[in-house]
Amino acid sequence: MGTQKKYVRNSILRMEGYTPGLQPEDGEFIKLNTNENPYAPSPQAVEAMRTACGESIRKYPQPLADRFRTAAAEVLDLSPDEIICGFGSDDLLTIAVRTFCDSGDSIAFPYPSYSLYGVLADIQGARSVVVNFPEDYSLPPELADTGAALTLLANPNAPSGTMISPGEIKRLAGRLEGMLLIDEAYVDFAEENCLGLIRECDNVIVTRTLSKSYSLAGLRFGFALSNSGVIGQMMKVKDSYNVSKPGVEGAVAAFEDQRWLERNVGRIINTREKLVFGLQELGFFCLPTHTNFVLARAPEHAVAKNVFEALWKNKILVRYFDMPRLDDCLRITVGTDGEIDLLLEALGSIMKEEELQNE
Ligand SMILES: Cc1ncc(COP(=O)(O)O)c(C=O)c1O
């Protein structure tokens, strides 16, 4: 520890670091813990990645991933210079923090939300201003008054799955002194999005990912959208080659296959209804979800951590957060119909046991 103290920045020594969800060996568990898509990615994307892994891999990729920017601009009706790509949307969050926050500046975000936000603030030596969500996860009015250089808002939010309307977010953007980054990692499972705000407000950035709706979490590909001035500044901060050749080619092919996306999103939304219904039947309270996961609060007679552990023993992995406001909940990713049937069946027996134990 003495040596570390000598060499490591104080802000790093003090911080905890981000704890990602568990990634066990393939096939070991029914994996409903990190909001991956249970369906395969577009066959066109798989083929494009395979080709990109051939002889041409000896060369560097396009530094700005122009092929993806052009393809995405076409689909989203934007200009390529309103798009920047990254190694997952986490990379774009890091780039935004480094672009807009000096050390000592404030970064504001609601709680509970994506726990990486506070970690990124710590790494940058920025001050986290944490504003609690109300019980119903509506927009906390205090978020507009923090004076932060950057405000981070996941919409739909994780881990609640809830959503704030674009109209309310536009009003928030208008009141903020600094930049507003809207993290739309789950937006393809929702009915609305905030893309239009990048043209209406000069301080708005939207981030998206191919990890969830496009079934490409392992590829690590995300992108951010804003006006060309903001994107130009973020370009200066990113690593020169922050996406790989297979990454760009896979992402282009996946994006061009919007029918594949729509089919899988439709299937997930159907299964989501069945999951929510099944959980409610077992006495769980589910917040309204606009994502590919559900935050379910355990009924009075059950202890969420025990339910998590019992599911684990049944080789079913969900997410448990030992944190205020979440420690009585489980976050469950929407899997295939078959996976959700097995989950609900296992939960049925576990909840009976819990009821007996806590009588
Ligand atoms: C709200 C939110 N934002 C961003 C991410 C990161 O996604 P990516 O895989 O694109 O880095 C996640 C991943 O779980 C998330 O939940």
C-alpha cells in the first residue's frame, strides 16, 4: 500500500472502481444478469465480422469509423459529422467526461442509475452531484439546478427500466448550465427517444449501443450523436483507433439489417409482458419497464438476496444490488420464452419456501 500511495493519484486510491455483472463460462447458467440479448445477431453482421478478420486485419481500421457514420446517418436521417463511434457506449461516456469536465468540475446524475457514472467522475477528479429519483422515478426537479458541467441521464433508466418523456428532458436541457448526455442504451425497447433534441438544444448528446438491441455486446460498439461542433470536440479526445475493423464492419452490417433488429426487439417485448405478469402473480412489484429487463421488488414475506441465491443454486443468474433502494429488488433480463418459463417455475418454488421461512 505504501508504494501505491507514492505513485498512484489520490483520487484513484480513494475510489472503489466499477463492479461489472458476472460473466460466467458459456452454458453454465441461464444468464439474465447483464441485459444481453438472448437472440443471435444479424447473420449479415456475423459474416461481415468474419470477413474483416481475414488478411486485411494487418491494417489499422478507419480512425473515425466513417463507414459506420455514413450508414448510421442514412438510417437516422442525420449527417455523418453528427456521429462519433466508440468501444461500446461506455467509451463515449468516458470521452464525454474528458471533453466537458475539468478536475474539480461537477458531474450530476440521478440515483439509482448506472453506477459507472460516479466512477467516471472519480477517475476524472470531478465532483459527483447525486440527485435522488423520487419513488416513481420521475425526473427529479433538482437535477436542473446543480450547475454541473455535465449531467448524465440514462433514459430509459437502469436499473429501474423507467422512462422520462422527451418533452420533459428538453425542458431540463434548456435549464442546465452545462452539457446533458442522454444515455439511450435501451431506447430500442422503448416507444420514444430523444434523438430530435440534438437539433433543438445545443447542449444535448445522445449515446446509443449495439450491445443490447443488436445482440452485439461482445463486439463493443457504441456511438454518440450531437451537433457537429460538439462531436468535433469529442473527436479530439477519443483514442486514434477506438473501434476495431471487425467492430466497424459488424456494426455497419447490423445497422443495415433493421428488420433483424425489429424482429428481435418485438420478441423481447412480448416476452417482457409475460415476465412482468408472471412476477406479479408471484407477488413481486414491477416498475413499468421500457427496456429489456425488469426491476422487481420482492414481496414482504421474501428476502430478495435469498431469492437471488436460491436462483443461483438453480443455475439461473439475475442481478442483485446490495445498495439503498435496490436491496429488496432483483433486476431480471428478458431472455427467451423458454428461459423465462424456467425462471418463473424456479421462482414459484423459491417463493413458497420463502413464505414458509418468513411466516
Ligand atoms: C445505462 C447503460 N448505459 C451504458 C451501458 C454500456 O453499454 P456498452 O456495452 O455499450 O458499453 C450500459 C450497460 O449495461 C447501461 O446499462
